[in-house]
Amino acid sequence: MSWNAIDWKALERMRVAFLQGTSGATDYWQSENDLASYDATFAQRIGWKWDYVLHELTRRGWSPPRGELLDWGCGSGIASRAFLDHFGPSSISKLQLWDRSSLAMQFAAKRAREKYPGLEASAGLGGFAVSSDQSERRSPTRRETLAASQRADSKIGAPQITLLISHVLTELTPEQIEALADSAARASSVIWIEPGTREASLTLIAIRERLRDAFHVIAPCTHQTRCGLLAPENHRHWCHHFAAPPPGVFTDGNWARFASLMGIDLRDLALSFLVVDQRPAPPLPAGTARVIGNPRVYKAHAKLLGCDASGVRERRLARRALPEEFRRWKKGEGDVLQAWRRDGDEIVESKAIWPVPNQ
């Protein structure tokens, strides 16, 4: 779609619904042109978040299981297209697209077939079973979630399903979120991306805790234990990260117009995400930690909120001890995934793990 064809009034209507939290009340897709306008603008920003997460998964040595791909709450289908751009259409057997809007499912399927000739793409849940007790208005326990996963895993010939979920939490009721998390246990792997807000992060952390008996945690965590952000001393923190838009966006007049009309900052995109898999996580080097959020950089040192198997704590990186690493963080170019050697909370050695070495 050309920028000249974008329906700015439709985008403004959707933007208001997103900001007011009313987008979950009714179907906001009124026409195919709504979807095309959204796909060319807002969806691209979501796609950049998916690129960030998928790039990290490759870095960690993860690849999807061969099987079906289900884009749940697909909208214009940006999540599944980002996935297929990254891993290739040959990485899946077929694409399933599900949304409350039949118009959205048709649009997403059409776009996928146009971009990947020969791809089998259709609307619906495909082989993804929906729990018969999904209508229950209570939260499934971790034991029930594990049992659901074991039932799905025990089905002879059951298809491998990679489940994609993107930016749905603000449109679902708490009961619907609970039911979705319970149903996610029936997938082989799950990639779930949401805005980088405190509320979205805490919801994903709760889902992580519910699912980690049934799955191996792949990302953003570097461990399989209880989330360190649940410790009382970390109550003011939340798990969020930043994806960078393509550099050309900042010199593109069309994107400048979009930012002005929609009241959007084009700089780094905050996100929260969770990736789990029935298969074990690829091993990471000893001492691997992930930096959460943005570090606080001072004149002589930086403080990095680091997550590893020991928990989530603020670590200190001194300019005198690690001048090159300090300089990278000061310029906003620090690597969020590193192998650290520490003396208490002091980082005394930092090694890049790109790519993750074979072990």
C-alpha cells in the first residue's frame, strides 16, 4: 500500500481505541482498507519487535519445531509474516490464522499467500485443540496446566504447533487471558510478545510461572527457575526490553508524518516477551545474564539490572575496569545478552556470546 492511499481517519479511530482501552469491546476492522492502512503503519512497528525477538532466538540457537504455525489474534498477520521472513516458509507445514474478525483472517491469509507462493495458509485454529473447560471463569493452576500439556503431548500423531501471540493482552478480559494461557499449554512452542508496559510484563511473568512446569523457558530468561522479579526487593522493576526501528525510518518523511499525526515517538520500541518450548532450551555459556531495561550510566560507572539464575539484581560496571564495555553502554550500544564474571555485584569481565558457541 502506498502512503498516499492510507486512511488516516481510520488509523486515528483505531489509535483512540487502543489508548482508551476500548479496542477489545468490538471489532475495530471495518474494511479491508482499515487493515491495509494498519498493516503499513502500526503493524510495521509491531513487526520490528518481532524481528528483535526472532533475531535473539536465532542467536540463542533456537529454531522452531517442524509443524503448523498458528497466528492467534492475527490482525493483519504481521507476526506470522515476520516469523516466515526469519525462518522461511519451509520451516512450517502450514499456516493457520485466527482472529475474532473474519475480515482480518482473510486479509492475513491473502497477504501470506501473496508473499510466499505455495504456502498453505487458511483461517481457523487448525490442529490447535481448545480446552473443553476454557469457559470456566477461574485461573487454571500450574498442576492443571501441566496436565493439559501432557494430554496434548500424549496424542499419537498430534501435530507440532508453534503458537504466535502478539499484542492481545489489552483487548482481553482477565478470564480470557487465563483461558488463553491454559490453551497455550497445548502448543509445542509459544512466542508471545506484548507492549513493554509494567502491566503487560507482570501478566507475562504470571503466565511464565504457570507454564514453566509444562515447558522449558527459552527467552528472555537465561534460566528455568522462578522469575527473579517476583522477589519483594524487585517490586519496582518489570521485564521490558527495547527494539530499534530500521535507521531509515528517522529520515523518511512519511514516517515523520505518521508520528506527528498519531502522536507517536519513533524511537526505540518497548516490549515484553516470553518464549517457551516443550524441547529443552539450547545451552548458554556459564555466567550468561540478560540486561533488563536501560542501564543507568554515570560518569565513572554504569548500573545494569541483570537477570540470571541467581535472581535479578543491579550490577555495577566500572569505566576504569571495563572501558570499552562502558563506552558501548554510554553510546546506547551495549549488548543485552552477555556472559559475566562478577566479584559480588561488580562486573569484572564481560564477554559477548554472539553467536552462542556449540556445546
